[in-house]
Amino acid sequence: MPNVKLPWILGISASHNGAACLLRGDEVFVAVQEERLTRVKRQWIYGSKSSMAVAYCLSFAGIRPEDLSCVVLSVTGWANDVRHNLLKNPQLQVARNRLATILLPHHYAHAMSAFATSGFSESAVLVVDGVGSPLEDMFEEERKAATRRVEHGAETISLYAARGATLVPLEKHLADYGAWLIMRTEGMPWFASLGGMYSAVAVQVFNNAMEAGKVMGLAPYGSPDVPAKTFFEIEKHGFKFSRLLPAAYGHDDRWPLRKQQYENLACSVQAALEDALMHLLGRLRRLYPSDNLCYAGGVALNSVANERIIRESGFKRVHITPAAEDSGAAIGAAYYGLWRLTGQNTRRRMVHDACGRPYSRESISLAIQNSGRRVRWVESSDTIADAVDLLCDGKMIGWFDGRSEIGPRALGQRSILCDPRRASHREILNRKVKKREAFRPFAPVILLEKAAKWFETDSTAPESPFMLRVIKFRPEKQALVPTVVHVDGTGRLQTVTPEANGRFYDLVRRFYKKTGLPILLNTSFNVMGEPIVETPTDAIACLLSTGLDCCVFEDRIVFKYVDW
């Protein structure tokens, strides 16, 4: 075969969850979130400024900016902000290097991130988040798809039809002036999108709009005593969001104050969100009656709602990209650039999200050396067997293996693991390791071939490779693994296979061989408020600052000298 030079395409998500993705041909060669490198949670990237994520991608590929075929920038918010002017970027120097550049609307990038990684030849596509691009930054065909023309509107919901290498906008829902969440001097914010609705509850309960995951975890403790019509009404042009609920919360009492009220509020907003999504999916099926659905945007991380979508939406096949939030827009941006260049969708399906760079034995040794006398380490000829022994001995371990994940879920490359049989681990993990609220659940990772025997998958396929489904445990199994069973008897499961998960699958399988349980507890390798660890140095720092017992690397195990 002739030696064909594959293009290098750089996608950048300029967002509150900034990321960069580098394609080599149609393969995600490397991708990383900015926060993993700066160690600042939800770190912004700006188009006009240098980025550690971009440097990371170029360095791993061994290329320079002038080797790029195209740079595609997706901006959350207004692209004409001087902070996003690619011509001013000192790192890329697009003018000097004569780089082709494209500005891609935010929801279009989300939609691309889901469809381009699905492997589908065609699909209906749904994007739901807080807010995306304003009307003036959208493609003309997207502006025409707006359900209503509003002054300085910005996208909050987008419906697309995807086929081949094209996306056709079907419907756009807009927020006036992009005001998806309006903070008040006191009390719950006003909201004007589904993402904003959920974020407003997160502000009221936890004083942080970005803590939607906490609201989802709290919801099963409550009852839905606030009807959906208190949040919104469904009209011809979309959702009309009400101010009734914010008006009822004119105070700043935060969790754990008003415990029962806030549990019910969390349950109510979850139910309202699910109702809204089911309405949208019914409309999407009428506009484009495909058997396939691709779904992205921050709201797509709501695993409870995702399970209803999989079971009840009528779509036979559902693909939710693991980096559903803004970091995934970098992947979508890169694929858009590739398809513009080649006109071809090769239908490469993402089967895992190990998109970061690997770390060498030497870099691990240096991290250990720089930790001085605070750690000790042992060589291991079989770290998987040794890790299983540690887990069975009740140890909580950091698992650092291969290339890091993109997105908010730890899927076996940067994970904290423990034996799910020990009920006491839940409290210890939340208090001493994760340093977070006691109600927060932990996820089960399970061998795919055993999933249907442990979970009530009913008529659905048991696959959940990206930890984006919440399914009920079978009643007879719940008492066997109390640490990963949530208060409502569910688990946000991850299924693993030898083809997709390699050593991580082997670890779960060896644990099963020794214990008869095909499940481990898997949570992200970080503490609350910090990004997931990226480097060996990050991993050892987390080990030293928490109640973890050890950190398992590929050929050695690191312990603290002084245990907690």
C-alpha cells in the first residue's frame, strides 16, 4: 500500500471545562482536559492564550503547530470575545504557520463528539446542557432551526439528524440573552434551560452550580413533592421556565440544613428533568425516526435519566459519549475539522476513553524519589495478583494504569478501588479518602458477562462501558455488595471486557476467581474539589493526603510509611 500521510487535526474546547484533542487521521491520538494538568478544577481554556492541554497533545505526538492540517475551536459563549481570538494565540501562531482555522458552534461540537464516536452510519442526535453558543456564532442552517427568534438568544437544546459526514439541525431552543442561570443576591437563581434548572437546585442546596452530580446522588433519598409544572411548562416553541420555584426559595440555607426538604427538592428536579427529556426524545423521533440516538451535553451525564432513555425512548441503539460535558466538545471539534478536510466518516467507534498519554517507568521512579522518605515501594512481578490480595485484605487502593480518561468518569485508568463486600468502606471512603458528603454513592464495575445476573437489565443489553447508566441490582444480590448499592437499590455500573479494558478487566476477573464476586468498587482517583489525577506525582500526592492504603502502578506498589 502507498504510504499515505495522515492529517493532524487539533480540536479545542474553549470552556469552563477546557480540553484539547489531537486526531491522527480518524483516530483520537491523544486528548486531555486542561484541569488534569493545571490541577485547577474546571480550568478554562481561551482561544487567544497558550494551553497546557494543547502543549501536552503536541508533545506526545512529537509534532509542532506547523505540522497541523487544521485547528478547530469551539467556544462556550461568545466567540468574538477577544480572549478567543486564535490569531493572538502565541502557542499556535496560526498566521505565521499558515494554519487553517475553524470556529465551531458549541452544540454542533457536542453533537459531533457523540455521532463521530458512535460508529453509526446515521442517527438522531440530542444535545442538552446549560447554555452554548449565541445565535450570531451559529451556522446559518442552525439559526433557521430556532423554534423562536429572540434577541441575542443562545442555544440550550439542539436536535439534529446525522448521516454520513453531515449534521442537519432540526430544532434549536434558545435562552434570551444566553441567561440560562441568573444569580440573585439571596436565594435560588432564576433559570432558563434544563441544565440551568438542575444547576439552580445545585446552587440552592450546595452553593455551587457545577454540583449537579451531588443533586443526582441526593435525589433517591427524597420524594417528588414539587410537580414538573412548577419548574416549566411545555409550549409549542419549547419550555417556558417558571419563577415559582426560585420565588419559594428566598434564603441561602445550605445542606445539611433543611435535610428532608432538600432531599425532596433533589428528587423533584430529577423527575422534572426526566419528563422534559422524554418529551424531547418523542419530538426528536417524530422529526427524524431513526433507530439510533446519539446524546451529549452536560445533562447527558445524568445516568438516572439515561437509563429511562435507553428503556423508554423507543430508540434501539443509544450512544452517549463518555466526555458528554464540555471536554468532549474538543473531540467533536477535531472530527468536524477532519470531515471538512476529507468529506468522509469512517465510522470509527469509541470503545474506551483512555485518551491521555502513558507514563514511563522512569517517570514513576522519579515521582517516588521526589516523595522522599514519605513512601516506600515494592517491585511486583504480578501487580494484578498482588492488588487482588490487597483488596481482599480490606485495603483501599489507588489504581494507576496506562493512559488517563477524558471526561469526569474514572474507568480503570485513574481509579480508587476496594472490596464492595465491606459496608464500612462507604463511610471511610467518603470521609477519609474522597472527603465528601456521606450520602454520595460509589459505582460498581462488573464483568460484562456477569452483568445480567446481578442487575435488572430486563430487555435492554447489559453494556455500560462508560459508567453512564444507573440500574437496579437484583434483590438477592444487594446484601452481597453493600458498598456499591445506593439507597434505592441501584448502581451506576461500568461493564468491562478484555478487548476494551485489558488489565482492568483482568483485575476484576481475578478478584472474581478468588472471591466469587465479579464486582469491584470503582471511584475516581481524586478528592472532592480536585481534578482526577493525571501523573504519577499526582497519584502519590493523593495517596499521601488521604486515607488510601497504597497506589498500584504497572510494575510496583507504593505505600505510605505511616498509615492513617
